[in-house]
Amino acid sequence: MSTSTFQDVQTSRAWQRAVSDELIDGVGSVVVEFFDVGVSRRWSWLDRPEAAALLAAAAGPDRDFDAVVVGEYERAFHGDQFRQVVARLNALGVEVWLPEAGGPVELGSPVHEALMVLLGAQAQREVARARQRVLAAMRSQTRLQGRFLGGRPPYGYRLVDGGRHPNPVHGRWGRRVQVLAPDPVTAPWVKWMFSERARGRTVASLARELNERGVVCPSGADPERNAHRSGERWIVRTVAMILENPRYTGRQVWNRSSTTGHGSGGRSGGRGSGALRYNPVSEWEVSERIAHEPLVDDETFVAVQGLRVAKPAKDGEIRRYRLAGLVVCGLCGRRMDGHWVHGRAGYRCPCVSG
């Protein structure tokens, strides 16, 4: 099963075992189980702990099974994985049994070849449909309801009870929603950052003063969610990201960033824990109404986005970048930096200039 948050592990395992037992009733018995939890079907079998253990056991000289029974095809395989796994197990003298095949799968059988094509297409279709439904629901919930969809609260906010769940069924089950509310310790500092920046101060000077005053930084305020960071000091980029976050205007915003791929353990082409991508503003979903208490008004926020402190160049001249804060990178969605080139103003992004 791919998730443990929204599914019951014991129930899922039990019904898949029941299907397997029914398939081999009177023929054999299950001697060992392999059941991955919290791992997507998009991942290669070699990258799934239990699936990899199954392959290793099948290749061992003292294995005590001669067939593998799959309780649910769509929980175990994606794309062309099934053919690869069956070929590998067959080469070791291990059959693969499927409920849809009514027994062992034969790679050379035209009927089973057609069955594999059908099941593979069905598995991909299920993933695509589920993803589209979820994304459409999240867009609607953000835009129309201003609902908090999870994740870490922005620095300056905390989560509080927002009342009964708007879905009638979930509401009857006693489920509640969470909303953002100003954090009494960190919210004043967010307001201070916007106020000082609007006066013309540099982002670097704000980071420096926050450190001098001993103000706790985001990773220090929430260390459990930032175990990979020291939590000791503010850096310029952290302050800049706060000043660029439109959620401080009181509106809920979703899809500012996304990931592609599964990182080091994933299947190429999938989605999950891979490299972070900042989406262009046109792909953001913004709530139509104020969803939580704002920490900055719209006018100040807009003014801060276009603000750049003019600095003298080496020749003493002040460079003017009229499009500063307005030009967005088409690759990563970040605002591009002003860059004087060939005697005129230009704009570049760190993602391509390095």
C-alpha cells in the first residue's frame, strides 16, 4: 500500500491475503508474506524494502517457496514492471500467480500477454485519474474555501481549530479543520520585516538585525520539521522568502512549488520527493477571500515586491532596473535579479546563470 495515513494497514493486508488464499486454495499455502507500506507503486521493486527482500529470497539457495501470489495487481505494479518482475522470477524457477489470470502467468501466452497490457494500462489510468481528481479538489478548496491543505505553517502563524469539517460525512465523524492564526511570538517579527523593508532597508540588514536581537529563525521555531537545519541563524534567503510569501496578506495560496521524481529512491518520471521546482505565478491557486488574519496589507506587500535598494556601482553611478521584481524566470518561477550587461539593464536567474 502506498500510504499509511489514509489507509488501515491491517485491513489492506488482510483483504489482499484473503484474495491470495482463495486463489491457491487446494493447490498450496502461503509460507511467507512481503508487504510494503508507504511506498508508491511507481517505485522499482529494487527500491521497495519488502519487494527487494522478496527478490533476494527468491534468488536464495534455501528458499521455501516456488511461486509468488500477488493479491492486488494495481498495488504491486506500474507500467512495465510486471513483465520485468515475472521474467526475473521465472528465470529463478518461481511462478507468479495473479487472480486476474486465475493462476500462474505465462509470458509466452497470447492471452496472458494481452492481459498484461490491459492491467498495465488500467493501473496507469487509475493513477492518472486519482491524481487529477485530487489536484482538482485541492484547487477548488483553495480558491473557493480558502482551506488550509496541510504542510508547515508559514513563520509567524500557528495552526488552531477551525471548526467542524465542511464535508458533511467527515463532520458527522467528528473531524475538524485547521486554520492559520498569528503566532504571538513570531508574528510581530514578520510585521516588522515588512514594515522595515517598505522603508527601504536591505534584506541583508534585516537578517543581520534579527540575528543581533536573538530572534528565533523559522528552523529554530519549528525544529521538528527542520531537523536538517541548525536553527541558529537567519540568512538573507530566509528573510527574502518571507517577504515574497503572499499568504501573509491573509489569502490561502497553493501550488507555489512542486516536485518531480522521487529523489534517490524513486522511479524516474514519477512525482514525489525529487528536486523542488518553483511554479510560475500563473499556476498558483489563490483564495478568492481572506482566509486567515493578515500580517501585512495588500498595498505594503505589493510595494515590497517591487522594491530594490539602489546601490552605487564601481564607477559611482546608480543603476536603474525598472522591471526589478516584475520579471519572473520561466524555468523556476523565481523573480529574476537585475544585472547590468553591455551598458544596459538586464535580468537573470540563479538557476541558469550558475
